[in-house]
Amino acid sequence: MPNQLSKVIHLPLTGKLVRLQKFTTENLTNEYISWLNDFDVVRYSNQRFRQHNQETCRAYFNSFENSDHIFVAIYQDTKFIGTMTAYISRIHQTADMGIMVGDRQYWGKGVGKDAWTTLMQGLFEQSQLRKITGGTLRCNKAMVNIMVSSGMQPDGIRIDQELVDGNAVDILHFAKFSHA
């Protein structure tokens, strides 16, 4: 059965710097897998505790099949540079978003923020969502900046929740409401 993405949001979405498309099996490349195994790319993600290969990545890709959740490939021009997810609860009219810009040459150039705001805007415009959330570790300054600058507001803190380099750090939760 095909992914039910079209029931939630129609892709592609185009931002100022990026184009968001449905993640397909063509995106299951060695480069994509290398991002997931690159400590710097997943430094603030629990993916840093796993080893990824074609089989684990295909299983993750398949987990989106027959669900409302979406898996997105981020492109700049024709280059595949990262991924996004949105875990959607139709019952609660919410989505929890995540992002990974895997290609380091695009870090610090605004593509993460553009991808984040483009997907968030697309979700609000095309669905009946009332709230979109995201979370990150306090020490992930780039992601905190993306959430704050995209108009999200603080939505809770889990104090000293995770260990990074042996230090306890907070998880910061953010949210944006459709009426905001």
C-alpha cells in the first residue's frame, strides 16, 4: 500500500531556499546512511546510539507506510541535503516535527530554518492541525534558534533529561498554534 502522505499534505512544498519532497526509496543512498552514522550530524539525536545500514533505514522508511506520519526529503536545487518528519495525531490535531540537515556544507546557511518554516506552514495550510510541536536539547543552539525564529513558543522543559558528553542537559519543547 502506498504511503498516505497525500491525505495529510501535498508535496512538493517550496520555500525560499529549499524544496520539500516525499522521501522515497531513491533517497536511501549511501550518503543518507552516512549522515545517520556521522557523530557530528546526529550529535544531539538519539540516533547517535545506533548504527545504521540499508536494512535499518529501509525499515524506518517502511514504518511510514499506511500512517498519517510523513517523511520528507529536503532538497536545495537538485541536491538531497536532509530529511524531516512530522508525526501526526489526527485525533488531537497535532504534529511533532523533526529535522536533520545531513550535508554539513549547508549548515549555518538558513536552509534548516527555511525547511522548518516551509513544512510547518504547509501543515497548517493543508491540514486541520491546531498545534505543531518540536523539541531539542538546550545545547543544540542552532535548533533552538530555528524554533524560536520560526515563531514557536516554549512548551515545557524536561530538566537534566539526557546526557551529552557526560553532562545532563534539558530538553526544550516548543509549539506553534494555528491561530498564532
